[in-house]
Amino acid sequence: MRSTLNALTTELKRLKAAGVKMVPVSDATLAQLRAVVNARGARAAESSQPLEKESAKAPLAPAPPPVSPPIAAAPAYEAPAREFKAKPLVANVAAIPAPQPFVLPEGDKATRWAALRDRVLDDLVCRAHVRPGKQVVFGVGSLEAKIMFVGEAPGAEEEVQGEPFVGPAGQLLTRMIGGMGLKRSDVYIGNIMNWRPEMALDPGGTQYGNRPPTEEEMAYCLPYLKAQIEIVNPALLVALGSTATQGLLGAGSFKTLGEVRGKWKEFSDRPLMVTYHPSYILRNQSNRSKRMIWEDLLKVMERAELPISEKQRGFFLDRA
Ligand code: URA
């Protein structure tokens, strides 16, 4: 028991050193902690045995929240019946330090990518913003990819699986990539953020809302995305949605996404196509919206010199 308490104290000190000012604890967790402390007090009162001789097997730390099953098996999401307004965790956000410089090892792409991945997954600031049982999320895909897609931040499914774009928007992105005649494993997919921006937990101890990352959060993670671009060296980039575009081009570089969407910009010395986030299509299922994003992807295919069939050129035109 004593060793578990020590481990908990050490973890809290580590989080504090990483700049975390607040650790969200659900009601269920609090109840479990209280039960352990009360049991400990009761046993101490009943027994003259020193507490440190207690079995180390008794779990102090509450079990991590159950990991969601893969999306295919997941039941449809249902909003909690009770009235609950998700709130951003501003105290935690304010504690983001400036990014620390780092040097990648010499070597081939795979060596450098693996070293970068280890660094990001071990980064104390990233880890401090990830809840128990959830994961820091790093990019995936081919290190020889010509095309790199850049999204905003992991969501609920991504932080469980530790992989970008695996939730509903990710499944749509995978279909979009398929429409281009490619497989998901032919491209590289990254996010500006390596963690899911925190919101207050609902009374059941679950975060079900998302919020866009702050400038500070994006500034902290951006060097990691730039390093992935440097290693993979794609011919071109595709920014998905307004937040990713702001993260790459800078806040204030455009007023509405419509101003820049479908246009070639530049980031990290390579062409950047700006388009809508797949979640926009999930919310606007019209063929008009689908055609807009598809036209942007046709431009990407042309620039990447991918073959384009007549059928592909006509996607979402005839059923408008
Ligand atoms: N949205 C994003 O921007 N990135 C993800 O990884 C998932 C959803």
C-alpha cells in the first residue's frame, strides 16, 4: 500500500514539474480513493500492525477507465441523459511551456522516425495532458509517402488507439484516400496536436466533448509535426480544416477557411493544399460539400502526378 501511495505521489510531482496545475479526478475515482483511505484508517485503528506491511496487491489506483472497443464494434454514441455542459480545462492549458529544442539522430528515415516517435511518446508535457488509460498520438503511414495529410488533434477514438484519424472522421478520410486510388498506408497522416485537448469530465468521469487547441498548445506540438515532415519528405501537404490550416499558416493568416480552401499555399518549403476537415462532410452530407472537398483532392492528385480516371473526375457531380 505504501509503495502504491509513493507511486501516486511521484506521478503527481512529475505532473507538477511538467507544468500541470490541475489533475481532473472523476467522482467515481474520488469515491474509490476515499474508500481506500477509510479502509486504511479503519485497519490502522483495529490493528497494531504497521501499515507498510499491508499487501502491495491491494489496488489503490482506481482501475483505468475501460478502453473502448474498436470502432466497428462500438455501439452508436449516445449523449448522456443528464444535463451536462462540457467545459475546456483552462487552468491546464495555461501551463503549456515553450517547446524544447531537440536533435534527431543521424540515420535512415526509419531510425530517425522511430527516435522522434519515442521522444514524442515520452514527452512529459504531452503525457501530462493525457488522461489515465489514454495515449499520446503520433503520425502514421508510409515514410515514402508523396502526400501527407495534417489534421487538428486526436479525438476520443484516437487517444484510445494511439493513432490519428481512426474515429468517424478518420474512417471518412480513409474512404477519401481510397477515392484517390490510394490506400491509407500509401500516405502519411499526422496532426498538429499530439494529445486530445482537455475538457472538463462529465459526472461519469468521461470526456465526450472536443475543443480546438489553443495557440500555445499548437506551438508546443508543431516542432514534432515539422520533424515528421522533414523525415518523410512528402512532395506535398494537405491541411484538413481551419484549425490545422491556422496551425500551419499562423493564426490570423485568413479570416474564413473559404478564403484559402482549394488554394495552394506553402509550408516547410513544400506545396500545401487547404481543404475542409472530413468532419465537415459528416455534418454536411450534401454532394455540393463532397464535391468541394473532392475538387481539392483532384488538385492534389494532379500535383502528385497520380492517374485520374474520368469516373474519378466526375465524382459527386451527377448526383448533386
Ligand atoms: N480529427 C483530427 O483532426 N485528427 C484526428 O486524428 C481525428 C479527428
